[in-house]
Amino acid sequence: MPRHSVLISIGSNSRQSAHVQWASQRLSLLLGDVRLSRVIWTRDVKGTGAFYMNRLVSGTTTLSVVQIEQKLKELEAATGRREGTVTLDLDLMQYDGERRHLRDWPRPYIQQLIGDCALQ
């Protein structure tokens, strides 16, 4: 089976350390050749004043784009959601070199963390 390279962003604004660690562990089980960036704190881009913990994860998978996105949704759902709270946000940022979530790429935290994952 062919292996595909992926880059996934993790963000949380509720019980941030616990949720980012939990997601990092789950993604480490789901992917091969995993590289975890450091974590950094950012303010909500919508101006709500909430603080997010962010991390990037790179790795390889045999899953298709549709399958990996479904897995990410399942992981998000497992942590629950409350109004105004992002317990866990997982975005597939890159799949086999194809960038996704293009509006997020210029964000400073993506630019600061991308080097940790050794992706081009």
C-alpha cells in the first residue's frame, strides 16, 4: 500500500494541555514516521480573547484524504464540544504535498511550527 505524507494542525482552547496531549498520542498511533512540533500559545483570531494551544504533527499514512479527515472528525467528536469552546480542532493541512486550509497557512503559529516537522 502506498504511504502518503500528511501534516495535521492541533488546536484547543479548553483544557488545552490535556486535549493537545491526548490528540498527539492518538495521532502518533494513527500515523507512521510521526514528528511533533513544540506547542505554542496564540490568541483566538476572532478576537474573543480565548487562548489556544497549537501544535503541528507530520507523518505518513495509508489512508485516503477522505478516510483521514473522517478519523480527525471522530477524534474531535470524542472530546465533545460546548458552545463557544473548541475542545479540539484537527485540520488536515497538507496531504502528499497538496496544501489544504489555505487561509490558515499564513498564520504565524503555522509558520513558526512548520520547521519542527521538517516539511517543505
